[in-house]
Amino acid sequence: MMDFSKLKPARDVAIVGIGSTEFGEHWNKSLRELAGEAGSKALHDAKIDPEEIQLLVGGNMSGGMFVGQEHGAGLFADYLGINPKPSMRTEAACASGSVAARVGFMAVASGMYDVVAVGGAEKMTDVSGETATSVLAGAMDQENEAFHGLTFPGVYAFLANRHMHEYGTTREQIAMIPVKNHKNGSLNPIAHFKNKITVADVLGSALVSDPLRLLDCSPISDGAASIIMVPAEKAKDYSDNPIYIRASAQASDSLTVHDRRDITTLDATVWAAKEAYQRSGLTPKDINFAEVHDCFSINELIAYEDLGFAKKGEGGKLIESGDVEIGGRIPINTSGGLKAKGHPVGATGIAQLYELVEQLRGEAGKRQVDNARYGLAHNVGGSGATVVVHILSNER
Amino acid sequence: MPEFAVPFHWRNFRKRYSLIGSRCPVCGRYFYPERHICPVCKRTVKIEEVMFSGKGKVFTYTVVRVPPEGFKIYAPYIVAIIELEEGAKITGQVVDCDPGEIKIGMPVEAVFRKIRSEHESGIVLYGTKFKPAK
Ligand SMILES: [Zn+2]
């Protein structure tokens, strides 16, 4: 394993503007309207005009399959008044947004550009639930997984059954995760779901893919989010409270789950986290709060272990301890997570950074984490072939 | 998913109709499906083609109750990761088994079965499933 602590970006990078739509079922808004709304809010937040933007990077998993629109970055650049500056789309399934943020980060860190807009958008509710399930299944191995009728809930059910088998993790422990995330989502004005639920609700909801039930699964949502990045040395010209990107890290693993070294771990999370900790000089103990990829309840539990917040096999104990609640030692998914805030796949990675920035600015209202200094975002593409980890701070 | 032209399926018939995988001559590990490079050793060597026996054990499983397009008439059905006796793992359905009976560690063997029909074109897709071993 290489040592990332010696690799220094040419410049530090800061976030000086954020924007997001509400997440949910937006029957009255198209993909371009959602992206336009989020981008426009980020420009207003940074108090800059579109003509100052030098590059647009947009994450979108499957505009082509969800609404028949490919080449979304070209559309949004025009819609946001960024032409003739360059635009590009990134795709890494549910990590498309974080990869866009990472490309934007690298563009500023390298000195190639000074003012970069990154974003993520997905419009998922214009197709039937069955079609959406099939489109999402496109992010797994078509010939060796999807061909056999496997679905994304099915993949994470594989992980859940094996984790329960190897470590004695209980169904009740796993059910506590969506309960916590709905509680947090109830405090978030832009969340898809603002209702609280109980462990009994989770365990009583319909089986989707045994042992996972409906309330273990993140919803199919529409939404978009955007952020503006500039070099850290110029950040104060744009914002009184810039937030600094202390690490941007990414790792890959086999797309096919059966080829993984260990099915109870996402190795790409372990590697990306290790890179992020090395680049930032921080350890898991330094992190004050995190947004993690709870596409399915079990994946948040596994992320506790893979990110170093719990020992391997002890994710169940961590959720039981209450440490991951707002007010606890390390609040996780203060936004409501993918489960309650919503999961418009291409937007999710940017939405996680949006929550980190609100918390680090001290603008998270009833969800505010006390003394928030270091926040971590963990975004998984598909079943873990791509994982991106960012660490942000309000200190440079 | 789009309705693909016949070659999309035709080119895969050999792989779908038999359990062909790879063996790395350096570390001896087996893989399914075939690969050109061993993901563990990552060396530029000639990978060997192997035919698996089809015998193995359930490593993990699920029962799909909300199926994707094309699988509605089969739901609920079991999909599992099978650890083959050679050591490679493979994903496939377990049939001739009640969803309440499936367990990690259960011995299974490969069977040749229909997977589904493709859209209106009516191409019938076949492949490997597994059933409980006697
Ligand atoms: Zn090898």
C-alpha cells in the first residue's frame, strides 16, 4: 500500500458556495430545472456571477436511462450561463457526484483553474420503480450478476447475511440505523422523508430482498446539489466562512461482488479512508461527524467499521451505544443520510458535502453538531467498486 | 434495459452454457468468470482456462422479492454467491429449494436452466443455476 502522506497538492482548495434543491419526488421539475436550481443557489451563496466560473464538472449516473438525456454537462453549462467555458460529466454510479467534486478539487489544486463549479443531479421518478431498479442494476456486473436477476437490495442483502453469520450482528441492530437517520431527517428541511420511524416499523415493513426490508432501503429520489471551489489563498475574497478540503481520496475494487476479498467489508472504503487519513494527517478519532453511504442500512454499519469508527465486526455495538446520534461522540448522517434525506444517485456525493459545509459553518440549525471541526463524507458507487472519501474542515 | 441485438447474447453462449473460468499459474487461484490478469498477483503471465465441476457451497444468499424487469414471474427467487470446490466464487440462482430452507454452507451443484425471456423478441436465455446437492 502506497503512502499518500508525501503527496501534496500544489494548492489547498476551499469551498465558498453551496446550493441544493429539496430532495424528493419532484413531479413538476425536470432534470435541467433541478440542476439549474442547485447551481443557481450555489452561485448566489458564493455571490459570484456565472461568467467567473472557469470549469463545470457534473455528476450524473444515468440521465440517458432515467430521462433519455445524455451529455447533461453540456446542457447544464448552457443553462447556468457558463458557456463557453468547458464542462464535463462524471459517472461512477452512486458516487458520480463525489467523483465530480474530486475532479473539481484536482482542477483547482493543480493550478489549472481558479473558480470551479461542481454539481450532481438525478431525476429518477419519471420511470416506474421496476425500470429504476433495472437502471440501477446497470451499475453491477451485467453478465455475471444482473443476468441472474440480482438487484442492488440483493447485493447488500448478501453483505447483511454474511455479516450476521460471521459477527453475530442482529437484525435489530441493523434496523436501528434507518430509525436514527429518519430522526435526523425530520430536522432537515430539504430531506425527502421528515417522518420518524421505529425499529418495529422497520422490522414490520415488506421484505424486499431477505433479510432487507423496505425501510432498510434508501428511496428513489429526484434532486441536485452544487458547490463552488476556489484556491484556499483566495477563499476569503469570496466567503467569510470558507470550508477547506483537507483530503480527497478514492479507491476501486472489483465490480463483481463475489470476487471480493471479504464480503463483509468494502475494501475500497478501507483504502479510500486510509488515503484520506494519510493526506490529512488525521485519524478516525479526530473526525467529529460524518455523512456515510447508507444506500441500505447494512452499508452504514459496515462503513462504521471500514472508516475506523468501530472495530471490525462491532458496527452493531456502535449503533446500540448511541455514539452515532446527534449529541453523541461521532454523529453519523446528521442530514438524514441517503435513507431519509433521499438518494438521487448522481447528486448524493455533492449533497453529503453540502451537509458537511452547513455543519462546519455552524448553519445546521437543529441538526448542529457542537464544536464541529472535521467532517468526513463517504460515497459508494454501486456495490463498492468505487468509493470516495472527503475530509472537510473550517480550519485550513 | 434496451432490447439488444442477437450477438449481445450469442457471443456469451459458450460462457453461459458451461462453467468456464481461469486459473492463475503464479498463485494457483481460480476465478469466475474468465480473466486475462490475476487480480491478486497482477502479473503479466498466461492465465489458464479451466472448467469447474459445478459443486460448491452457499457462501451468502438473498431471496429477491422485488425483481427487476424480466424476472417478475419468477419472484420470489433465491440468488446466492456459491463458493465452488475449486475455490472460485460465482453468483447464481438456487432453485428446487424453498426460500425458507436456504442456509449458508448448504452444498449445491450446478444445473442448466432457463434464466428468462428477452422482451418481445422472444429470445430465451439459458444459463447456470444451482440446486441443493444430494
Ligand atoms: Zn495469481
